[in-house]
Amino acid sequence: MSAEETQLLIRRIKEGTVIDHIKAGEALQVLDILGITGKEGEIVSVAMNVPSSKIEKKDVVKVANRFLKTQETDKLALVAPQATVNIIRSYKVAEKRKVELPDTFIGLLKCPNPTCISNMKAEPIVPTIDVVDKETPLLKCRFCQRLISPSEFRT
Amino acid sequence: MSAEETQLLIRRIKEGTVIDHIKAGEALQVLDILGITGKEGEIVSVAMNVPSSKIEKKDVVKVANRFLKTQETDKLALVAPQATVNIIRSYKVAEKRKVELPDTFIGLLKCPNPTCISNMKAEPIVPTIDVVDKETPLLKCRFCQRLISPSEFRT
């Protein structure tokens, strides 16, 4: 299958977000960290293990009519650091992003420690998780000081 | 989007299995019960919440170059009873199946009771799970007699 045919395995979208160059076999982790289950009603297409010109095989996720915010796509750095994000408007790439770990995730990730004060409904606290090592990567909850590895955010 | 366009949201496959008319938002459950994670290396495409001529919205899963056995697609009756299965050869539908609950699943589903003798590696036992109510549906392990609801088979 040529790279051109691969492009066509899932259809072009008119408006929305394309997450490309996901490591082969990791698309479901991408859906997971973005909180996409299909129950939200959005038109989503996924292609797994398709040939790619840049990497040997890759996965692709397309979400129609939804423009993922930079904050949301930054979360992808935890599960798909090599992914690229294209914002599509009228079938054209309106914006191209590399996913990047921010210094801090504010209100985007839940601390996996169930007894952390940021998980207590009684407290009006915004979960704040610092990235302490961008290479590994390794994170740390600002409230309970727990060190967190990316896999702990998966549901 | 017309039904014709929907067909094209994910590309036609030359050889393989198409699971169509999955209830909208249930595609990930279908992958789960078939044991498809993407790590197996198969080319898989998924479309969620696409318009359908038969039902208002639907999900579709296509697995290239793999012909799912009837025993495997029967498992779909637990999570996607209204789905249809098409076996594709040379771009044509070579076989069309409705998913149907068998009377018994032999060696296809694992009893969710961790202490069931069928889960003990020391015993050379083939897990055997009877469908005791096809309507609800409700199942029962032939070894530990535990009643099992379909959701218990999800990982």
C-alpha cells in the first residue's frame, strides 16, 4: 500500500482535528487520554498500523468538527510524543502542531492518588500536576507530591 | 453527510472482515471483545458515529487481511447484537453473517471468577460458558456455576 493510499484509508475531514504519526498500535491510548470513547457522539475515525512515509507504520485519529485546544493536545505528549496535530478547516491544514509537554498541567489531568486533596469533592481545588522530567517523562502532583508516570493517567 | 459518503469515511478493504451496523459509540467495546488492541499489527480502521441508512448513527470496524471465524463473531452478540459481519474477498462481500449467541462458548471466553477451576493454570480445562438466557442475555460458567452478565467479559 502506498503512502497515498494510506492517506485514504480513512477519509479526509472538512473541519476538525487530525492526530497523525501516532506510533503504530497506540491509537486507543490516544483516544483514552483525550477522553474519547465514542459515546460523546462525535464523528471519529481511527486507522491502525497503516504504512507511513515518515515512520514504518503508524496510527491516525481524526475527530470531525472539533478543534482540539493546545492544552488538550499537549496531553498527547504523555502517550504519543512523536504525534503531530493538524487543525483542519475547509479540508486544509489551518494549523500544524507538535505535541509538547508543558511545565505544568492545570486542570487537565486528575491525580491518580485517590486520597489526594485535589480529588476530594468538598475542596474547590484545580488539579495541578508539574512535569518534573520531560525526558522520562515523570510528573508530580503539586498537592500530594506523588510522583506519577504517564501510564497512571490511563483509565 | 449522505450514506454513500459514510461508506467512504473509512476505505473499502480488499480482503478482510467488516463489522457494520454497530450501535453508535460501541466500536471500542467491539475491539475489546475481539481482543483487538492495535498491538497485533493488523491494519484496522474504525469509524464512530457516522450516519447510516438503516439506523440513525452507527459505528463500523474493518479488519484487513483477517477473516474472523463465526465463533469469534458470535462473541459480538454480547456487546453488539445488532451488528452485521461481512467477509470481504477481492473487494466483494463473500459472506454475510448476523451475529448470534450460540448455546455455549467453548474456549472463547474466560470465566470472570478468578478462583474458578477453569482459570487455574495447573488444570488443562477448556473454559465452557453456557448461554442460559439469550434475551437478557445471561451466561453461566459450566465449572463454577457463576452467572455472568456480558459486561463482565470486558477487559
